[in-house]
Amino acid sequence: MGRLLDLGERVELVSMDPHFHDISISLYRSVGEGGASAYLAHSYSGKEGAAGRLAFVMRAMAVMGGMVPAPGQPDRLAFACGAEHRAAVKRLFLEACKVAPGADVAALPMSIYDKKNDLTIGATATGSGAYRLAADVGAADDKVARRVDGVTRGLIKLAEMEAGAETGEARFACGVDHDELVGLLLGRALNVRAAMREAEAAAARGVLAAPSAQQQT
């Protein structure tokens, strides 16, 4: 008989986990204490070791995204600010599921090498959830300025941030710094179209089998 659980709202799905028997893993959101958004990675698979795989994905999300145990829900994760950050957490979940079990997990630096233009673009926190992006060379060069602006706009789109008053500025609406998220998404912001295509492809595959069927996968 299928297992029906009150997990909350499903916000993202990995239909086939290449690192663990091609099981489906979903990310669910619920509202916890104080209205904070709380997230849980879950699978209906009955495969031996599935619980361990889910625990690893949750640990990876915590490290790579700077998430913490949700208030009153220690089995779930939340951002310290309590905000939803839906777009960013969906990307975080997808990236965490790409990490092979047992691999070292670490937060990414807030800089990325742009091979196409032979420069490094870095982000610096300026307080209250705001960041300034800049290149390490050619700041006065129009081409470099356009590249920095493009990466900034990509970061804003991927993380649903707010644009700052100046070029290269972006801010989280919650007013809290999220260095780990910026580091994670900065590389994707170099090619935001590819990142969005990947997300759309994942959504297109997002038909989750019934719990009764997943028990056998």
C-alpha cells in the first residue's frame, strides 16, 4: 500500500538520481516556526540506503547553501533569515544532487574565472544582503564592464535578487548576506541561459510517480 505523507509543497524534482539507483528525489517546502520556509529532500523509494543518500543531499545543501536546521523542525533546512529564496534553493537542490555520495562538500568561493574573456569576476558583500561584482582587470574597459553587468543580471535572475543603483550591484530582499548562495550561483550566472535551460529540462521531466509505484524503484 502506498505511503502518503504530508510533506508540504513540492518545489523541485530530480527524476533520476544518477548517483543512487536512478531514484526520484524531490524537494519539499513547508512553513515552520515564525513563518520561516523549511525544506526537506525526500524520496518514496524503498531502496536500501535511500535514507543515507537523502541525508547526504541535505548535508550538501547545508554546506553549499549556508542553510541551517529549521526552527522547530530539525529534520528540515532553512535559511537563517527565514525567507523562502525559492529560485536559489531550487538551484541549490539540483547542484547538491549532482554531488556523488562520499565526495567532499564545500562552499564555493565568491569568484569565478571567465575563460572566454580571460578575467576573474568576484563578488564582495557590502552589508545588508547587498553585493558588488567586479572584474580583476580592465575595469574601465567597456567590454569588461558589459561582461560584469551581464553576470550581475544573471545572478539577479537565478537568485531572484534586486538590482542595485549602480552597475554590478545586487541585493537579497531579505536584507541578509548569503555568501554561499552567491558563490554557488556565480558560476551559473556566467551562462544564465544554459542554467535556465537545464532548469526547464528538469521541470519537463518533473512527473513524479505515485508513491505506490516508487516503492518498487
